[in-house]
Amino acid sequence: MKQQEVRPSVAIAKLFKEQLRLGSILFNFLFIGFGLALGIIASSFFINNMPINSVTTQFSDSPSPTTQDSAASISPPAPLTPPPPTTQPPSPLPSQENSTKEHKVHPRIGLKDYLMLPEVMHDMNEEELLWRASMVPRIEEFPFKFIPKVAFMFLTRGPLPFAPLWEKFFQGNEGLYSIYVHSDPSFNESEIDQGSVFYGRSIPSKGVQWGEFSLIEGERRLLANALLDFSNQRFVLLSESCIPLFNFSTVYSYLINSTETFVEVYDDPSPVGRGRYNYQMSPVVELEQWRKGSQWFEMDRKIAVEIVSDRIFYPLYERFCNGACYADEHYIPTVVNLLFPKTNSNRTLTWVDWSRGGPHPAMFIRTEVTVELLERLRSGSTCEYNGNTTTTCHLFARKFHPNTLDRLLRFAPNVLGFHQ
């Protein structure tokens, strides 16, 4: 009887355990399914909201650098040890071209490179040229050694008839002089022999007319081009009819060692002096400040820079000194008298004969050129040089006709001392 009551209880217990096991299996199945569904939904949402470039990066066949944000989104859990700190993605390996550029060695630029002279026939316009030439270092002492040079500036109509004489004058003195030629634009420089010291020395020029303001413009072009060379310390203006009266060493020493400049300046009360003054120039230039002098000057860098950078007197003369005013005889003498009266000798170094009268000086022809004439031009006057009296007052002379060249070449060795 008791055995029969026990058997049903055991059966019920077994049945209850079997139900619990089935329920646990069903619960686990439902839990896994729910988790799988949730993962699919989350992955779909993540892919739809991910930037296109990130998706492309993940599914690209070729590896490429990843950004920190995208790496954090798709990378597996970080290891226990933290990665090294970084704020930027690793840089790609440089290509051979980039590597060459990065390792290219640039040449160092020194002072000599900055002072390198442009070609004489440059492409600067007049405004650019005057601006460049007006640059002046505030420190007067040069940080390098140099040999001072004399700039010989020829204002000509065309060819230089006395080029053979000047060739002998310059011969053997290279490095002590510079040559600049302002000729009519129509002149063909190819006519000059390539072995000549004048070859390649023509500057960009414009036409000039005697007695007109264009002469001042030509003089400023010559000065501006010569100022580009810091070695040029003295500047001489010459014409095609000028000749040297001494050898190069005498002329060079006279100019370089002089404590004064040589711009002729004087007050002429006559009609061809003060009579040319225009009262519209007042008060910038008053009548009592009006001066006259020879066009053919010799000056230093200070005066030359002032002439090319002048924005006060130059426009005034350009406007009010035309025609019979003859600006070339008044502009520079007046400016020098106003700004540099203590350092100028007030005399010219170019001998000219005005004894015959007229608007032009006398021109010497072949039969007039003698040893006596040249000696008189060389030492027939007295003047002051560096505080001492001397008979060497003129280093150049004009006007000489081209037919005098043969005689001048014949007299040059003994009279002019070209071989000394």
C-alpha cells in the first residue's frame, strides 16, 4: 500500500524537473534570439549613419591610414596596456619626389648676391630705376672691402668719334672705372667693336634735344644707372666732343682724393643769368638763390643721390624752366648751391672756350690742335685743390672736331702721358 503511494510522488517530481529543463532551454533560446536581433538592428543603424569615407576605408582592398575616430568605432576592445598618446593619424610614407624636395639644399645668399649688378641694358622703367638708385644705406661704413671707382658718363648723340683716344686712356686700369653711355635710341650699338671698353655700356635711353629739359632727364638716367654700382664714388659727365687732358692715374687720383666736388656755380646778374628766372618758382627758389654753371659736372654719391631722388626742385624746373631758360645750365648749379654749398668747389673740370661769343663754345679743328694748345689747357690756369693752389684745374676739354683724332693720338704719349 505504501509502495503504491510513493511511486506517484516520484513520477510527479520527475515531470516537474523535465518541465524546468525545457523552460530553461526555451528561455536561453529566446535570450539568444533577442540579443541577435538587437545586434542586427544596432549594426544596421551604425552603418547607415557612418560617413561614406569611413565605410569606404573599412571595405577597401588596399590599406590606408585611419583616423582616430573611425579606428575607435570599428577596432576591437583596447588591450590592457594603453596605446602611446597621439593626436594625429600616422603620416604616410613620403614618396621619392617628396623626399627629394624635403632634402633639397638651397644655396645660401650672401651680401655679394644682394649687391650683384644688373645688366647695363636692363628692363627697369624710369620710375623703377630712379627708385632703385635712390636707395642709400644709413650706415656709411661698408661691411666689405672694395676699390672706389670713377663713373665716366657719356651723353652723346650717336657714336663716340674719340673712342680710340679714350681706349688708350682706360687701358690697363680695369677695375678702377665704370663707363655709361646715353645715346640717341636710334643709334645701333652693333657698330661698336666687341673688344672696345664701350661695348655693352649703353644704358636704356630716350631722345634729348639741346637747350631742352630732356637734357636734365638724360643726365639723371646716367646718374641713376651709375649709382646702382656701390663702388662708383665719383661721377663725371662728358660729351662725344670731350677729350682727356691727363692720363688715367692722374685723373683718378685727383677725383678720388678730392675733398670737394666740381660743379660750376656762380651768380650771373645778366639777362642770360638772372634774366632767365621765372618768378613762378618762388618761394621754393627765390631770385637771389638762382645760379648758373656749366652742364659738364663732377660730383660724389651724395649729390648724385639727391639729383635722382629730387621731388622738390626737379618738378619746379620741369614746369617753369623751358625753352630759353636752358635748365641744364641752372638746375644742378642751383640745387648744389642750396644743399651742398660747403662741399662744392664751384668750378668745373672741363675746359671750354667761350671767347668767340655766341650760344655755343668754340670747336677746335685739326690745324688748331698743337702741343702748345694742349699744354695751355693742362696748366694755363690756377685754382685751389684741397686747400692748396695748383695749376691742374681742368682734367678734360671740349669741343674738338672728329678730324683732330689723328693729332691727338700722336700727341697722347708724350703730352698727355698715357703711357706713364
